Amino acid sequence: MSEDFRADSYPSTSIERAYSVGSGITAPATLARLLDITSNGVIVFASTGVVLFSNERAAHMLGVRSLIGRRIDEFMYPAQSLGAEVATTAFVPPFATDGSTCAVVASHSNGGDVFLTVRCDEISAPGENYLLIMEPSSLLAGSITEQTDELVSELRGANRRLSGVLNIVLETLDWSDVATLFTNVLEQLRDTMEATGTLLYLAESDGLVLRGTTASMEVLRVPKYLSLGDGMELHAIAAGRAIRVQLLSPEKEDLRMQRFDTRRVLNEETNETFSIPVRALFPFASSILVPVWFAERVIALIVVGWERPRSLRRDDARLLDSVAQYLSVQLMGALTDLRTQRRARLDSFVSHLHEELAEQESFTDTDMSALLQRACEQIEARFIPLEVAEDGTLQVCPASDAYKHIKNLPLQVAQLCEQNTPDEVMALPLVSSEAGRALSAWLEDKSMESCGAFVYVGTLAKKTWAYLAVRFHGYEPLDDIELAFLRSVTSTLKDGLVSAKARTSDKRIAQALQLGMRNELQKVEGIRADGIYSSATADAFVGGDFYDLIRLPGRRACVILGDVSGHGVEAASVSAAVKTALGAYAWQGLNPARMVRTLNRFLLGFSRLETFATLFVGVIDVAQGKLTYCSAGHPPALLVRADNQTLDVLDVQSGVVGAFEEMSYRDGYVSFNVGDTLLLYTDGVTEARNPDGVFFGERNLREAALREAAQGSDGMLNRLLETLDRYTARSLEDDVAMVQLTFTQIGRQ
């Protein structure tokens, strides 16, 4: 049995829950179907002798409409008694119940006797019930002829098949352990049909994947994956029912030309022959392929096969169709749970990887390769590390001694993927592009794993990385769950490496906290800047509000305004740390959201205090007249337009910094013109109260900003602070910081 169905690795699924999916298939309906399709008379009766089920053939033999509810000994008695009344209060079967063949006499509705040959055996299912198979016979017991021997042999075969199938139906009624359930079903199907083995394939998006086999198949070569169209499975699906297939002997011409890559098979349902690739052949001379349908789509394929050629009965194919119809609900539940269980296992790996990375201070190339190799092993794929050369050529990493003979791959990274951004992680199936298929064929020619995905990592430590996650041809392709897993692992690893580097940088930043204590607005060509700070405490230098303007290369600048919770030296220390860190991130060329996200991790690791900060971080492109900003829990900045004296609110908002690890941050964008003024402020401005306790508020601030901007940018912040002083009667309850940037030039000089 495939390890995918082992009891210790597969979650339980209750049959009741599976039925709730919506199928109308029931055990009685399936049982009735099984009884009707056989040419023998079939009766199922209880230990009391009362008939529970019977097919039309059994009733017809005795000339009645139905036998259900009657006692066996009311109409059937041993042949030796020749019609004597033997019914008693306690039920005694008029035949052996050990599976041996007996002759009995039954009463016909016309008053005559019917001579029958029967076999009866107990059903190995909950409750004490018996299965009786019967066939008309003109001979009494003891008159055995060659014709009778054939009849008895046929009767035994029918009894065995029906008994086995009935056991499958009855035993699955209350079974909640899916792993053991399907192990038993496959083994019972093999025993019932006296087959060499039984295979179970579950449907995926682009083929059928082997998920279960009987123990007898362990020594035989079995296709692990069937791509639709390669083998006979497509003919079974097209037929909509079970088909009987015979493997034909090689033709003389094929033997003479030594053509062994394909074999001819016969579809006995249509009497057509087809050439099938050897890799898609089952290890059987004769087989029955049974598609399993659910909600008008194929969810599985059951293959029952015989190693030696044999005659295949149409009734057997019909019998297996009934079994498949009944098992479709359980198989659908198994298929759903298999995907859920696999996704949970892979998600758990990513979660543990994240925890492992958080504890590591630094990484080497070898460390990164080892972690990615572990990830590929989770999906049973080979990891081949790649480097992207400056010209885009893909090269196998020098450390990969096993692949020295394929140092350079015959294509460039741009042929495999379109890089929207240099940092975007992508996992692309090789079959999804012409270049990928060409690479797959090239790898197969090298006798290497060739079926899988190309994963683009991006730039780390001044190198551009990628890798292949591949399996040998003929194995199942990577599915959507596995591709998503590779993307998640790669992104987690990449972020972990960046974080480790940031933690190293953060240590240096923490050692220089005092260097960031002074608010400063550097001179930037094209920007007239002003800042003002008023502390609610007596010592202005220990407040939690801070601002900065940093001149960057390429006519760019970074403006920062923040507010750290609390007051005093502790808040000022965190402010200094934030300013220093953001200054370093700005020089690294990060966008504002990335800067704030990195700062969030730094603060969570650096500060032992329960402090958080709100921030406005903006990167100004003076040449283009564009501002990219991240407002992290901060009051929305205001942009006063010079041409029409209107005001824009920069309202793209993100969460605060330093409070939670899993906080989301995003960038906002706005364009500006010459003469426009950007006003940044902390919540101490809008939350200032008058003596009656009424907030100054955003509406008053916007009106004041428009009024003061109309008087010119010089002295604007002082006039705004005077407005606050008048409103609060010179009694500010919180620190106040404001920054004004007026844009005097746009374009390149």
C-alpha cells in the first residue's frame, strides 16, 4: 500500500461526513444493483432465516414476486426429504453454511418442486447474516456430471465475487479510518476477483497519481503517474464505465525491428487495439480499468489486474462499476483530506523554518542551499542550485559537485520568467513555457531529473539566485500546493536573510543611539524646509516627537516625522534609535513601506519597553515631482496646492510600528508642483484641547493650514503654533512637532 494511505500519516474521515458532500449513493441501493446484475439467484438472510434481500432471478426461480420477509425453511428443504415438511419454530438451515455445494428442493408457486444447486456462507460483516447463491439443477445430490462440475465451478466463482463485493459494501458503512479502509478495500478487491493486484490512482489537475496498491504489487514496476492520454485510462473515462483490457503479444515486425517502446493493447468493450507507451502500461496481461465518478467528474481510477492472460467477464466489469459507484463518496472525502493534510504538513514546515531563521544571526551560501534542499525534500523533488550571471545566463552553483557536467544551462533567466521587480519570488512549472519545456528535454537527455519547476529567488548578497526543484520524467508534476509551498519557503528564507542582515545592522545602530537625538533638516536643492518642536515637558530634548530630512543622491530626499509613545529619556532613546535606523534604511534605497516594515522588526527586538511609534516616512523625487510615502498609524499629511489654494489629504494608512510582529505596511503615492507645500504633524496638534476640553481637530488644522499657506511659507509653522497656543491658552498636553516642505524646483538640473 502506498505510504500516502498509511494510518499514521493520513487523517481520519467519517463516512457520515463524506455522505454530506451530496452524493445519493446508499448501501441498500448498491446492494440491490449488485444482486440484479448477476445471472444467479441470490438471497441474503438473517440468522433467524428471514430473507433480507433477494434479486429478481431468485424470485423467478420459485414463481413468486418477492421472497423478502419469508423464512428460508418455509419454501426450501434438503433434497433427501423430497418435499417433507421440516419447518420448526427454531430456524435450522436446510443446507450447509460453510460454503460447500449442496442440492436442495424448493417449493414453486405452481405447486411443484424445483431442484437447486446452492452454496451458502456467512458474511464477514457486523451482524450474523448469510449469502446464498443458487442455480437450477435437474440432477439430485450424488449425480455429479461434467456439466454439473462446470456449474458448481461457476457457482463458486459467482459466490466468491458477490460475497467479496458484499463484504466491501457492508464493511465500509461505519468505518472512520480512511487509511485502513482503502487498504482493506484494495486487498478485498484483489481477493474477490482472484487478481494479481489492485491499484488506486487519484485524479489531480493534469493526470492520475498512484496513491495505493495491494501488497502483492511491491515487487512489480507500477507507473506512479499517468498523464491523461498516454495510456488506456482515457478510454475508460471516455467510456464512462469499466473497460476490459488485454495486453497483446508483440508483432513479429516489432520484434524484428526491436521496437520495444510501445505495446499494443485490446479494448474488449469496442474490440479496438491501441499502441501504448511502455512507461504507461500496467504490469498486467489482463486488467479491468474502473473510473470512479463524483459530481460528473472522474476523481479516481481503480485497476484490477492479472499477471497472466485470462478471459474477462462482462459481469465482472459491471460488478466493479457498482463498487466504484458506492465508493465514490469515500474516495472524494479521501481526496479532499489528502490535499488538506498535505497542505497542513507543508505549512508546518514553513512555520518552523520561520522560527529557525529568527534565531540565526548570519547565513552563508551553504546555509541557504541546505535550507532549500530540505524544502525540496518535503515534496520529494531534487534541488539544483543556480546562479544568474550578469548576462542572464543560468549556471549551476560551483558547490554542486553532482552537477559539474551541466555547469551552464542552455538558456537565460529572461526566457523562463518575466521579472516584474528584481525582488519578486517566482515558482514556475517547466511545462508552462516553451523555454521551460526545452530545458526539461535537455535535462532528460542528460539522464537527469527533468519534471518540475524553476524558482527565481532574486538578489541576495550581491548575487542573483535561482534553483530547480525537479523529479524524474514519469513522476507526477508539481501541483498547485507544491508550487505555492516553494514560493512560500523561498520568500520566508529570503526575508530571513534580509532580517539577519538587518539584525546585524541594528546592533550597530543601537550602539549609536545618542547620535540621533538632534532634529535636523538638511538642505536639499528644490525644497525649502522648516521644522518646529514644542515639548509638553520642561526639558524639550527628552520628548518622543522627532523629525528629519535626509539628502539622498539623484535629487532625492527622505523626510521623516515620528511620535514615540511616552515621554522622558526612554521615549527620546527610542526616537533616536528610530531616526538612526530610518536614516540607514534610506541610504540603502529601500521604499518607505519596506523601511517601516524593517524598523518594526528592529523595534520588537531592540526595545524591552512597551513602546510603539507612529511614523510618516516619505521619499521625495525632486526630479520627477513625486512623493512615495508610508503613513504608519500617523495623522494624514496635508499637501497645500499653490495654484488653486486647495488641500489634498494623504490618506493611505498603515498600522503603528513596534507593537505587533505581523503588521501590514503599504506605500502611497502623490505628485507635487512648484509652490506646493507639504505639512506633516504629530497627533499633539489635532489633539490639543481648549480650556473646555474640545479638541483642536483636523478640520481646524486644515483651515489654519490653508490660511497660513496663503500668507507665504516663511514663518508658516510659527504662525500655526501661535494658533495652537491661543486655542489651548498656552497649555499643551502633548508634544507637538511639525514639518513644512515647500517645493521650489522640479526637474533635473
